[in-house]
Amino acid sequence: MGRPGGRGSCGIGRGRGEPSTRQSVSVSFYSYAEDNPDTVKGQEWYQADDIAEEYEEKRFSRGGRLIDRREKQAVLDAIGPVEDSEILEIACGTGRFTVMLAERGADIVGLDISGPMLKQGREKARAAGVADHLEFMRGDAGRLPFPDDHFDAVIAMRFFHLADTPAAFLQEMRRVSRDVVFFDTFNRFSTRSIYNWALPMGSRLYSRWEVDRLLEEVGLELVGDEHDFVLPYGFYRQIPNSTASAFRKIDTTLGSLPFGDRLASVSYWTCDV
């Protein structure tokens, strides 16, 4: 299942309780993706109100709850203790990870191009009691409205399968991070490739070689990688939560076999700047 990328902490130069060193940034919204519509798949689809309202219910109910837990654990394993750390989540969507990290004491900004998705995130933050401890911002991953070295860590989950120009987005993540860049990709040789054509806007699948080439191109050092879910996400979303754990055991066993990493649906990549 790859080599874990866990870290002691992504915070730099600031002890617990010390004020944030990140200055607030005045932003006038500019969309690289809207001005360059071929760079991100499904922009209009993701910005629809009805898609945002049902996004989590469709993906993370039933057996999808298991996927939600695994993805959140992958983020925590990658960036370590987050209290007082300054973190940016790009393509934050409905704020699943943004809110989770705020609950753990991170100083976090969630950025997304979709206003309806951000509305869902703000409602989630209010319900969790952390609305005053995070910031949601409408912006574009292709032209981040922050200076260089602005955050301790920059993360992107469920984004790179939509990117037609992944190097440009990854370069921006690297630019604004002082320490950690973490993201996931879907695997070119996984079972997802069987039905990828049937998805609403398709998605980009990556081989290990393609990711290595991307990291070399933008100057990131890979320090940890994990590969998971031989059984695809779509399978878990169709089964009851009560039976998902049993299938997960089978999935984990398959993933531990010599060919497991190559057939895994998703890969998690932890990088140093």
C-alpha cells in the first residue's frame, strides 16, 4: 500500500498559542479556470446549486461513509498535528476537510471556484461551531491569491482528476506552501478505468510515472505515498454501511498483495517543498 507519508507536524516556527504569522490577503476574484475553460473539467456542473446540495449525500452516505473516514485519515496522516498550523485547502468543495482541520485547531482557508459548494461549507462550519476559526474564499486554483510561502501546508483532495493542466495547478500549490503539499489522484490501471468514460465529465487518470514526472517538473520531493481501494469508490456507495466493513477487509487484503498498489483506485501523495 505504499510508504506512509506521516509527519510530526506541518507547523513551522510557531509554538502553540502564538498568533498566526499569516497576514490577511485582500482578494478581488479572478478565475484562471473560467478564463481558460479547458483547464478544469465540469466547471458548470460543480457550480450548480442542486449538485452542491446533494454532493455529500450521494458520495458519503451508505458505504461511502467508509471512504469519507479513509480520506480524512489520509489527510491527517500526511500533515500530522495541525493545531496552530496555517493550511490552505484548494478545491475545498463543501468543506469536509476544511471543517475537520478547523476542529483540530488549524488556521485554515478553504478555496473553491463554486459559490454553491462554499455555501454548503459555511453551513457545515456553523453547525460544527468553527465558523469563526476558518475562512472560505471563492477563488481559483490556477491563480492563487496569496504570496509565496504563505502556508505551512497546501492540500487538494478529489481535484486532480478534473485538471487538464495539472502541472500549472501543482506549481501554484508549491508556490504558496512553505513545507507540505498533499494531493490525491485516481489510478490509470485501476477498476475505475472500466467505467471512467461513463462519468458526467470523465476524469483524468494517472500512472505512477506520470505523477513522478509532474513532481519533477514543478520541483516537489515525494516523501510518502499510499495506494488504496482496489474496490472502486462507486462500489462502496452502492452498498449499505453495515456491510461496507466486511468488503473493506477483502479490499485491504487485495491491496496488500504484490499487485495491490498497481490496481488501487486512489493514490495519496505527500511532498516536501
